[in-house]
Amino acid sequence: MDWYALSDIAAVQEIGRNLQLIRLNQDISQQEMAVQTGLSRRTISQVENGRPASTLTLVQLLRALGRLDVLEVLEESATISPLQAARLARQQRQRASRRNEDTSTTEL
């Protein structure tokens, strides 16, 4: 599926259709999903029919379907720019500092 070719509304509708297919393939009724998620059956029906939903609702539905793994594509590790890396490298110590020697303990 070329998600970039879809409008935002079409993408939401496709997500709803996919959620419905996952639910049906797992032989779960909308009522059973409602009990598992704490959402109303009407809300589940609206999401499956392409109505916009909150991120929380999406997470609740994915959790009930055992498909939270799809959210892994959203994980991003922090990266730093080359300029930030150069600044950090300059801030790192290049050598040890000289220790202060106590001359009072060295008597002749």
C-alpha cells in the first residue's frame, strides 16, 4: 500500500478497514472488543468505518487485538547533527591536567 498516495481521510479509512479485518480474522465481535477495551461498540464501529479516532483509542484497539507491535515503526532513536558531534568532540578532554605537587613534604 502506498500510504503517501492516499489522502489523510483515505488513510484513516484504510486503517479502519485493516482493524476490522484483523478483528474478524481473530473471530472477535465488536461487542467483545468493546468489553476488552472499555470503548463503546459504536466507537469501534465508527473507527472501522473510517471515522477519525484519538491515538488512545487506536492504542486500546491494537492492544485488544494483540497488535501493539505495529507501533514499533514509530520508534526513532535520537540522532545528533554533524555540527553537534563536532562540538561534543571539542568539549571532551584531550589530556590530563597537571597535579599540584606539595613542595613542603620534600625536604632535603
